[in-house]
Amino acid sequence: MRHTAGSIRHSGQAPRRRFGLAMGVVLALLPLAAACQDAAFTAQPVDLACPSQPGGPVTLAIGARANSAAPVLPPPIVDLVREAAKQSQTVSLVRVDGAPTVSFQGTFRTDAANDVARANELEQFVRDVQGRVAALLPKAPEADVLAALGEAARITPEGGTVVLVDSGLQTTGQIRFQDPGTFGADPAEFVAYLRARSLMPALSNRSVVLVGLGNTAEPQAALDASLRARVTALWQTVVQAAGASCVEVIDTAASRTSVNTDIPVTPVALPSVPPFRPCGETVLRDGDTVGFLPDQAVFRDPAAARATLQDLATLVINGRQEVELIGTTAMAGPSEEGRIQLSLQRAEAVKTVLVELGVPAERITTTGAGATWPDRVPDIAPDGSLIPWAAAQNRSVIVRLSCPTTS
């Protein structure tokens, strides 16, 4: 039986190592080589729940870019690549930058005469893939994670696995984390927004593994646990809605160092609560610590909301201010009456915490403004769809502190 010798098909970057015969010969012998390949290697389990049966094609979408931690494949992903190679399935790399492209596609073949030699060539192929990941550099400014997922989905056959290794902080295209409100946007609303523009990746019958979401590097500020959870929830929701057969998240420790590149990525300002003005107005936006679950008057992070409101309570208790709480909403929901009711309930939820913290109830008034108040941000696109990040800015509780006048 004749085999090809550990060959690699590729596009984009020149391979570090090329084994075996010319491309035409490799392709002509694929059926025969694959049959011998199957007999040469024993499948091994991979420490992943998704995919349930490793050994299919694997596409790695790699964020080797500024502001995201330098990519390293965790052991389960290395094993996933190895199992794909054993079955002569294609392993591909997609570059996550401002214009994602395929940088490499390779298929392992061997004509080694014994098991030891075959195993050595297999491990060399796996090391070559890891080396390509480590050497990957961006070509276009910014980072388009959505487009990278779309490109990875395009080249990955059904039954294959797409692995995204990136911080998840997209800075160009239809999702831009530097836009105010993006961290607080409802992931389901992002899905609706992307679907209305036919921008969802085609991930049906493909597994997706998300690695290192929220791992940032200088000069990008580090994300706390709450913000990491929001970034993860966004991409989980997108890939699930895109039809992925299963989704798994791997949280990895990473350094605060990115790849060495001069291709720029815009740093993303993290949401924060401004200091409460002793006499004046402060807006508690939904993307900040005092945020609510979608369509509910329930705090997204009760502990974080209480910590922020403790600062407000201390200020009011030590002074003589009257507190006016005005709830607002996005232009979403079935009716303005419903929006007014929800906004009032959210203002009341803030009042409840302030009273628990010692602010006299008689010094607090609440109002629900719904989606109509002077400073609202337009959150409906020309096609009638809701703009997720703008909608998040409009979901707020406005705090007005009125100081007593002195005669």
C-alpha cells in the first residue's frame, strides 16, 4: 500500500515545514491514504464535552492581535487537532483581525514504515499547527470576531468544530464594544439585529468551542468577572442562535501580553458608574453595576448594585437631599404603558435597596418615564429593528438629588 508522506495543504502563509509529494499526487491518493491512516492510529478521548465525537475537521479562529492575550492552544484543543489529524481531516487557521482571512489549511498524511515513525510525524504536524498559531500576526486594523466566525463556519464542513481563541472584544463591523452600551446590551437583541441584516454565521451542525473570552492585554483594561460573563454570554448566544450543534466555553488563564504587532486595535472603555453628585443628576445605566435582567425589575448583579447604591445612601444619609428616581426604558416591548410600568418598577427596586440601607422612604420619590424623556438616544434603525447598544443606553435609572436651599 502506498501512502503520501505527512503532507500539508496550505493557503496564505508559507508553511514552516512541508512533507511529501506534490499537491496533485496528494489529492489523487486521498481515498487510499485515508484508509491506511485510519488503520494506523487509535482514536483517543478529548477532554471536551463538545464535540461529543472528536475526529472531524477543525478550524481555529485565532485572535493574534493587539489588546487580546497572545493565543495559546489549551491541551484539550491540541488533542482535538491531533484527533482530526489522525483521521486525515483538514485543520484550518482563520486570522481574527479587522478583515478575517484563512491563513492556513493542512491535512496530515504519512507513509512512514512503522508505528513509531508514524507517531513522530503526527506529533510534528501537531507542533507545526501550534507553531503557526504562535507565529500568527494580524494584517488589518481592528478586530472583527463576528466575521471571523463567519469565515470559519464557511470553510468548516458540517460535523466539524470551530474553535474561537480571542478576547471577544470586537471593535469593527456590526458589533463594536467601544460603542457606549454594548456591554449592557441584551444578547438576544443582538441576534435579532444581526439576523435582520443577514449577518449570522452559518454554524448549523457544527460544534463551537470558545476559548479565553475576556482575556485582554495591555493597553486594554482588564475585565472583571461580571464583564467577562457578559462578553461570554453575547458570543454563546450568537453561536447558539446560529445553529451550532453544541457550544463549550473554556476559561483560560492568560498573560497581559499580546502579540508583537503595530497593527492597531481601538482600546475599549469599560463601563463605570460616575460619582454621585451631591446636588444634581447621576444616570445609572443598564450596562453599569446597577443593571437589570431583560424585561424585569430584578438586578443583574444584586451584590454589585447594592455596593454602588451604598455610596448613594451614605451621601444622602449624611446630607438632607431629597431623592428623585426616574426609570427609563428602550423603545422595546408591546406598549408604552408596559414600558412605563417596567421603568417604574426598576425605580422602585432602587428605592427598596436605598431604604434597606437607611435612607428614609419619605425622602424618595419614584417615576416611570418609559421610553419618552428628553435625553433618550435614538434606538430604532431605519428598517424598524432595535439597535442593541443604543437600547442599553436608554435602560436606566436617573438619580436626581435636590439639596435644600438656605435662606
